[in-house]
Amino acid sequence: MKPDAPRYRSKFEARCAALVPAEFAHEAIKLPYQIAHTYLPDFVDVEGRRIIEAKGRFLAQDRRKVLAVRDQHPDWTIEMWFQNPRLKISPGSSTTYAAWCDRNGIAWRQGPA
């Protein structure tokens, strides 16, 4: 393969490339998109604009959601209460739930036993 030849993600994509008209470039741009969702917080102080979110497991989709809500609603404060803040965010990671919150400026605490 030539150094400037496109790298395809699959054999099927490579076969399709042979049929695509020449004016089409392969993966030449990135288009941002958003998907609208709603968030139902666990505990809310509406007047004080504070949220407490109780988590046993803190999955990647939950972490993305917390960051999106924090960024899109900066007038609200989110505090995470973890069953075990020392758990790792994924099996291969050294980052704990607590460390992730610290790194992202999100308050957290150990929840009740």
C-alpha cells in the first residue's frame, strides 16, 4: 500500500471504495452532532439548584452524562455519592470514581453503608 493511500476500517469498506466515484474523499471531514436526552436526577434541591446523584456503579455512559449536564447547566451543582468511591472506573484503569470526580471538578462523598 502506498503511504498516502487511505486506510479502510474493514475489507467491506475497501471493496466499497473501489466503486465510489472519484470526487468522494475518504474520511476527509468530521461533523459534530448532538443527541437530545433528558436527565432525571436522584435528589434535587430546586431552589438551591443542587443535585445529589447516588451511584453504586459509575459506568462510562453515566460519566458522559454527568459531564454533559454539568457543562450544559453550569448554574446547577452536582454532587456524587458513591457506594464505594475507591472502585476503578474500568478493569484496566487505575482511576477511581473519586479520582475521576476530582479530575473533573465534581464534588463527591462516600455514601451510607
